Amino acid sequence: MGAIEELYRQYLLSSGVTTDSRRLKKGNIFFALKGENFDGNAYAAAALEDGAALAIIDNEEFNTVPGCLLVRDVLSSLHELATYHRKQLNIPVIGLTGTNGKTTTKELIYKVLSGKYDTHATAGNYNNHIGVPLTILGISELTEIAVVEMGANHIGEIALLCEIASPGYGLITNIGKAHLEGFGGYQGVIRAKTEMFDYLNKVGGTAFVNHDDEFLMSLAGRLKKLTYGTNPGADLRGQITSSIPFLEILWNRDGGSLQIPSQLYGDYNFENIMAAICVGMFFGVDPEDIVSAISEYIPDNNRSQVIKSKSNVIYMDAYNANPSSMTAAIIHFGKQSGDKKMLILGDMFELGEESAQEHQKVLDIIRKKFHRVMLIGPEFSDICRDEEFHIFKDTAEAAEWLQKHPVEDTSILVKGSRGITLENLLDHL
């Protein structure tokens, strides 16, 4: 028996895998990964004491207690185990990537498919080179279909994740400007995201494509595909009937149409809902069940949330931000009625040399259009000298200002990159 076969045998006997010794469950296999500020090898012995079935390590110095398995590289072993497990599974796997809307679309697809199948999906946005193999290793013998979210911040990462997850179906939500620093510019983003289509083309898979996005349609080329959107040529068609305060769409079907209310904010979520409908129909979910699943989905974790405080309505969309998602959120918010509309915007991260230029574009969009604007973070602080705006170096400084200048009876859009931690301002709104 080879090394991977033996490790797989141990995996089947275990209660699962983990890379975090603090979240270890009895019988887990602990993979001692290394990071910039930690070495998981140092926690192997403690993990075994706490009930781990096995500790995978790659530093011989820590191979001091029974239960350690020394390998060349722990991360590579995690990838190999997940890839091997995937090969044993005879279920559909849907791979999902894109610049904006990945997690919301994944959650919607999961809700829709769960009405008919035992569905396994990526937890949260755990979608990187560690999260994807852990997602695959979380698939059990009871699972009937899986939805795997894939994120990337450099070229080649989606290709790697596809080799591990082996999706037969795939979806790119959109391609915009994000992680420009790691990708080396927008062309790098395009190359990276289209690795999903490249993989599907190689294995003869099927793509779900937004027909309204001419660029995505051109990239999909001759791929076997099912399309969705507003265009008459789309296989699945719909339209927005209302977007304030929540998005409501009309889904056109042969012989009639279905109205779908949602609890999602922002007309930019239309394509995410349509993608979920498209996937659900392809896999035979009853249309009425699709409507129920989407209408019951409540966003969380600071994504497209509407939060009512004592006197304000807060549109919380601050899990992440890049130029395309920031622009879409501001434009949609600007369409709302009411005189007292306030923006609280945080820096957009990982834009490299284009950062100042992209932040300036945001300033150009918002000037003279809102009742009050707060800009938070070093990027906005460095480029903005406009007295029209309230500028703060961080959320702590902004919170202090809000305590002294209470905001009342106002609609507020909160949007920024995760690292700015704009959620810390909620108690002051």
C-alpha cells in the first residue's frame, strides 16, 4: 500500500481533518501547516494529547511522540489527500469563482440544491488553497452534490484548486478589479479567473454563464453551457421588478412567470439569484422550491445586509470591497429616495500601483451627491483633502467622531475591505 493510500485509510477511520488545533475534535487528523507567524508543527504533540488520531508534520524536530506522521510537506499532503478523496466520489461538483458575489451566489445555490439533495458547500468564504481541500475532505458518503467556492490572489491558483476539486460544472460570477497587486494587473485577473473555464473545457464540463456579460460569454466560447440573464437569447430569463429596499425579480418561464421576493439588498445581486435559479433548474429542483429557497435566504456576515438601528437604516456590505463592487454599491444606494443618505466607505485593499487611481475614481463618483460622507483608511486619507468629506485614518478614530456627532434618521451605506473592520462602527449608528 502506497503512502497516500495508507493516509486515506487513516482518514476514513478518523472523524475528519483540521488545520486548527484550537478547533480539534476527538479523532481528527491534524495537519500541522506553517504560516508567516506560526508553525503548526509546534502544536502536534498537544493535538495528539487532546485526542487527535494522527498529526501530519514536516519538521523532524517535532517527531517526538507516537501518532506523528512525518511527510515532506504538510500542505502538499493535504492537497494529495483531498485530490485522492475526490477521485473516490461519484457526485456532481460545482466549482464557483469570480471577483464579486462568489459567497452570496454559493450560499444561494446551496439553499436551492438543499431542497432536493444532501448538499455540501464551502463554509463561509473558506475558498483558498487550504479551504478548498478541507471542503472536499468534508464530503461524506451521504453527500449527493457539492458546491465549492474558489478564490485566488495570484495566477495559477484557480487551476490548482480545480485539479483538487475536479468540478464537472463551473461558474464565474464576473471579472473585475480585485487583488491587482497579486495578479500583476487586470489582465492577470482575467487569466486567473478563466482558469475555471479552461479546466471545464479540458474535462468536457458544463458552465453556467451570465448571458448579459458579453465578456464572460466570449471567454466561455464553445464551452458546453447554460446561460441566464435578461437577454432574450439566454436559456433562463428574468428581470428586476423592484430593488428597494430588497431585490425582487420576475423569473420568466415557458407558459408563465414566477415572482421571487428576496431579502437581498442591491440590484447587483440579480445575477447571483439568476445563477442559483439556473443551477437549480439544471439539477431538477422544483421551481416552487427554488422560489422558496431564494426568498427565505437571509444574508449575514456583513454581506448585503439591511440593519435597522434606533433611527437609522444601515446597508451593510463591508465584508469586502474592490473598485467594481464599490461602484455598484454606491450607484445603487444613490438611486434610493430620501434626502439624508450617508456613505461610510473604507479603503479597498490589494490594488497595487492602481490603488490611488481607483480610490480617486470613487471620490469622483460620490462628490456632491450625499448628505454626509465618511472616508476611512490610509488610502483615502492620503489622496483626499476635500473639506466636503470627513476623513479618518482608522475605524477607532471614526467611532470617536460618531460618538460626538450622532447620526439620526439617516440611510447609511457601509462599504469597505474586510481589513478596515467597518463592522466596529455599528454600535455607533
